[in-house]
Amino acid sequence: MDISGILRHRTVAAAALLIAGLGALSGLSGCSTLGLASFAKPDVRLMGLDVGSVGLDSAELLFDFQVDNPNARSLVLDGVAYRLNLEGARLLDGRRGERTEIAASGESRVTLPVTVRYDDVARALRNLRREDHPSYELNADFEFAAPLVGSVVVPVTQRGRVPLDRLAGWLGRILGG
């Protein structure tokens, strides 16, 4: 084989290696894409609200959520940002950054403890404008760390009305009445 034949042979071999390498990379890219395509956002639902500890100037509210993870891999809940409005006025907001593991292919309960100051409750009640059933809106952004995907935010919004007698009973429990 002469020098031109050797060079041609090396060029063909190099081109074959390059094509095989590109094919392997695109195959990996396809696997990554398949991983992303098979990821499903978890479903988060508010299940209830309870009163936790009670202090002289504030009380702890316990928001109970159910997180349904349809994925074959567990997720990590990195934090929850939240805001609660009563008749459109901010009652409380904040962010809780406690990490919680969410089991794969199953349901997990997550309790979000938040502190509400009595001054804020009194201010919100003064702004009710004689509403018999004031409206509320809870907005929460659940921030998950998911394998292959990175950070995923699942927004949760719950709206409704609170009968004033129920609100008065809730305040009575908080204030020890």
C-alpha cells in the first residue's frame, strides 16, 4: 500500500470514528430527552389547616398538603414560598426552606408551619367590610429538585370563603377562649 492509500485508509477510519462518536452523542442526547419527556410534575393538594402552638403575640398555623409523585425516582422538596390573603389583603407570606424527601411513585404528607401575628389578624378583620363570608386565597410554590430535570416549581392555589362564625371559632382556639 502506498502513502496515498494509507492516508485514504486513515481518513476513512477517522471519518467512521467521527460518525460513530456523533451517533453515540446523539444517542445520549436522546436518552436525556427521553428522561425529560418521562418526567411528570408532582401533584400537590391542600388537605387541611390546623392550629399548632399558641404564643402571646402569635400562633402557628399548620397547612397540611398531600404530594403525589408519579415518577419512578424520589424528589426533594427544597422549599415552599407562600402567601395567604383575606379579602385581598395580605395576611401572611414567607418561605420555608426545609428539605423533605418525597417518595417515588407514591404520596407523601407535607406540613407547612407558618406563624401568624395577632396584629395582622386584627388588621385583616378590620378590613372585612362587614363580609359574612370573607374570601381567602392561598398561593404556594413548591420547589422540587428532580433528577435530570433540575429545579421544578409546582404552584398551588386554593380559594374559598370562610364563614365568620368559623373564623371566630378559629380565633377563639388561638386566643384560648
